Amino acid sequence: MYIFTKMNLISCKLVFALFFLSTCHSVQGTCSVQHCTDASRCVLSEDQKSCKCAIGFYSDQCDKNAHFKVMCGRDYMAIRASEDFFKYYKVPLESLHLPNKSCRAEKEVIDDATFYMFRISKDKYLACGGQPLQKNSTHFLYSLSVQSELPASGKIIRDPILKMDFTCIYPYVRRVTLPFPVFPISSEMVMHVDEMDATIQMMLYSDHTYSEAYTVSPSIELREKVFVEVSVTEPEDYFVLRLNECWATQSPQPNSTEGLVHSLIHNGCADDETVSFIDVDDQKSGRNGESHTIRYSFDMFRFIAEPYELYLHCTVQLCELEDQTSCISGCNSITKREAVRANPSEGLLSYGPIKIEMPDRPQSSLLTSVVLPVAAVWALGFFLTILVTVAKAGSRRVAKIEEH
């Protein structure tokens, strides 16, 4: 029997469901067939010939709370239950595991109460035996099963086998937007992949910590590092992202034939000697085709002809988690990439303008550098001509006086 419980987490904007499957057990006292009146704790069968404890309760009288809790975080999934619940069914900690038996439960003490806890990150979801991702027009689902080892004793089994199926349901948001919008501070676009919309954003940051994005059109000195981040913002943990091409142009139009063009990334690999991919942190890669966030940097440059400001463009490709090998670039291999989609979904992001910050220095104008020096020469020549003329006139007067 499956019982479905749904809760809305408004603060996280998530929806999750809990499924629990267990074997039936005869119960005594208030939960016997004759006295089963509290449906919140005791559940009668349809033929009313047997009963069992409702989800979350156990013991012979179904009066103890197992404290089941499912947690659906951004980067993890978890389920926990009271240690006493498992002890009641004689299920030891070491016998509990996910479909992949290497993924096992751990003890956790909260407010002096002991719980058995399963917690896995989403990047280990498939490795621990998660079911293939399911999706519909509004949500996508992660589903896992907690189960106990088969408690065999010779050729017979007396102790129950516990199995808990839990599911985290994450919504994604559909948006209506222009195909390739260009904004001065950030660039955002929506890609449609297998009936799902994915929002992708490109931003520039002021330093290697990626903590402060530019709030105005950036002005960067030559040879200074330019820090770029491209990420899937919604849904955050469903796709792997790959940059296919990145290039800079003098025009805001990515495919314009006017002006100069410089390539930064080609076929997923660095095409500029200063381009470097950067990890997000110790646990999450920021390299191309390895996660939903890509970070890279390059040294600032300018074109040899005006306009000196530049615009940055990148084409992106999305891969689902179970097909993430399609996003691996293989830049260090001389062989051609395998397992690539025949018709990968691509989108385009553009950012700019990025301005070149010129060092402060005195600016000489045409008047001071050309006109004034030439005018001074002419003035000096004119003054000397007058002096010579005056001198000659004076000499003639002196000569005439002496003759008389």
C-alpha cells in the first residue's frame, strides 16, 4: 500500500512527496480490528479483516511516532526516521542501504534523539541507484528507495523487510522572453529542451572570487583578468552546461560581418592562450561541460582599430544528467568526441559593451601640438622681418644726414 503526502515549502519554492511501503503487521490493543477507530494511527483493510499502523506510527498499539522526514534541498536529497522505529522492526543500521549498497545510512543525534539518516548530493543521485528522472509539463522528479537487507536465517525469513520510496518533486518556471536578449549588465535566455524550459545567464565579475558582479558596463584595463560566469539558473540541478563557442566582436550583433572578431573558445576548448577555466569550489567544477555552472577568465585586450570597446558572445549546449558525456569537451584528447547528440540544442548569449580603461595621461590637442607651434614660428618670422625693415630704414636716414 502506498500513501502519498505532499507539502509545499514556500521558502524554498519546492514541492516534495513521501512514499512509504512496509509489510503488514498484526497489532493489539487500540489498533486491533475490533478497536481500530483512530484512522490517523490505525488503518483497516478494505475487507476489515486486518489492520496496520498508519504511516509514521509503530508499536503494538501504533502509539509511537517514527518521525519520518524527507528533505529536498537545492543540492541534496535526504530522508530520516527515528532509530527506535527500526529497532522495533529489528532492522539494524548496517542493513539499510539505497539501491546501490555502497550508499548507506548514518546515525544522527538531534536534541538528544537518535535518527537514521540518508543524505546524498544530487551529483551522486544516479550513482546511488536513483530512478531515471521523470518529468512532465510542470515538474521533474527524483526518486530513491531505502531498503533493508534480506534477513535470511537458513532457509526461512521471519523478520520483515522494510522499503521506503521517497521522491523529491522540483518545479520549473516557464518564461516568455525574446530569443536572444542583450542587456548591458547581464545576458539571459531561455532554451527549450525536451518539453522543458531552461534559463541560462551570463555575467561578468570584478575578481576571481566571483562574489561581486558588475552593476554598470564594465571598464577594464588592458591585460587585466576578465572573469566570466555562465550558469543554468532554472532548473538549477537538472542540466550540465557546455560552452561551444565564445568570441568577441566590435559590434553588438554576434554574426555581424562589420568590424573585427577574436575567438576565445572554439569547439569547447580554449582558443586564446590566456583563457582558463575555473572551479566553482572544492566540490563543484566550473570547467566546461562538467556542471551547470561554467567559469572562465581571459586577459583584457582591444582591437587594433576603433571602436575599441568589445561585445562578448557564447553559444551554449545543455545535456541531461544521464547524458552528460555529450557535454564533455575532450580538449586534451586527439580523438573525436563520442556520444554526442546528433542535433544538440544550442542557444546564444551576448554581453556588452565591455570598455577599455585607458591609463590617465595628459591629452594634447591639435591646437597645442600643431597649430600653436606653427603660429609661433610665423610670428617670430614676421617680427624679425619688421626688425630688419626698421633697421634698413634707420640706416638710410643716417646716410642722408651725413651727406647734408
